[in-house]
Amino acid sequence: MSKKILITADDFGLTRGITDSILEVVDNGPVRMVSILVNGEAVDYALSEYKKRMAQVALAIHINLTEGKAILPFSVIPHLVDTHGMFKHSIMGLWGAYLFGSCRTRAALRHEVRAEMDAQCAIIRTALGVDTFIVNSHQHVHMIPFVFGELITIQRVNAVRIVRENFFMHGVPSLVNIFTRWALAILSRRATQSARTRGIRTNDWFVGFLYSGHMNEYIARSGIACAGTGLIEVLFHPGSALHEELQEWKKSRADIDWHYASERQFEREALKKLHFD
């Protein structure tokens, strides 16, 4: 079996500036899938631009349970959001709330996570009239086992990202990412089996976690070389926010600086140099 490369850009629809800069590497680069944040500030604009490019780029739903404002209100998902409707957990905080919660809390979290993911998928179903969804998530929150278990039971989900990245060195990745990569590799084996048992497609390998936020063409090629055969998803974050954007997200616990960092432009320029036969 050969290697098939899929270049993906996350955070589509978060803001107009981020969306436009992602479109640069769709129109003038190798990006062939974009992941849309349906609780972003520019979802309608992003969808209108996507419709112009449906023949050249796929759209994935970028499930978000950790940053910004939820689709559902506090009254429906009180274990996930604060009274203003903003997500209140980090990825580890959400997992911890489930692991150390009572049976009642666990049941509530499963129900609320499912409801919010359903609501996010419904936005795309309504906007595009699609019968099936490709799904991944912001900060890979869907790899939490109880979240993944709910995700793969959602009707019309037919493909999901797994974060199975072989270890490789091209520079020095952060220690946090090294250890988290190991955990994600373990979770990915179980997730792949669970998804494929239900007839849900997954990628075989992933590149873009060890050096997340600092990707370039050399790191991408090194990661691809170290991956096995099959479908390899390579993730970049090329979207740069404009100064006046993210006003709503600034009210939440979101990592705003990420979207203004110079690395976003560096990743964008790297993508324009990255081509495959």
C-alpha cells in the first residue's frame, strides 16, 4: 500500500481574517480539506466561500467543546459552559470532570457533549444539505474516550480524524507534546477500531501534533517519511486573525494569542512551498 497525503487547515470560519488566509493556501497551495469551527465569528462567510470551492476542497466539522461560546445555552449544557454560555473546561479539565465525577455527573456530561456536538453538526447539515459528515475537533478534544464514544454514534458521521503520529525529530518538540503524542497514539488505536467497527472511515496516520503551531515544509516531509502507508493527514494552522477580530472569544478562556502569532504566517508560506505529485 502506498502513502496518500491529505493536507488540512483547521479553524476555518473562526474569523474572516483567518478564513481568508486559509483560502490563500486552498487557492494557491496544497490544502485539500478545511475544518470549520461552527461557533466561530465568520461561519456564514466561510460557508459561502467553501461553496465556491466544493470541487477542490473537502469540509470537516471541527467540533469544539473547549473555547468560545457554545451553540446551546447554559440551561441545556450547564456542565460544559458558564452562565454566559462560554465553554469552561480545558481538554484535560473536561476529561478530569468525567473521570472524577459521580455517576450522575458522568451521565450528564455524556448527554450534554452529545447534544452540543449534535447542534454543531446540525448547523452544517442545514447550511449545506449534506447527508454525511467528516469530523475532527478543536484541540483534539474528540479523542477523549467518552467524547469519541458519543461522536461515533451521531447519525451521518462517516469519517473521523485519529491522531496517530509516529515519533520523529526535526528540531526539538515540546516535552508536553512528546508525552501527549504517546497518549494520543494509545487512544487512537482504540478509536480507530471503534470507528471502523461502525463503518466510519479514519485516516491511517497523522502529522502535525508534535510540532503543532510550528509546522513547516521540512517538518511535514519528515513526519510523512516516518509515517506508515495509507492515508496520512497533515495538519497546519495557517489562519491569521485581524486585529479587531475575536471579540467574542476574548470573553472566554480561549488562547487568543495563538491566532495572532507570527507562526500562522510562517505556516501559510510553508504550505505554498509544499507540493506532492
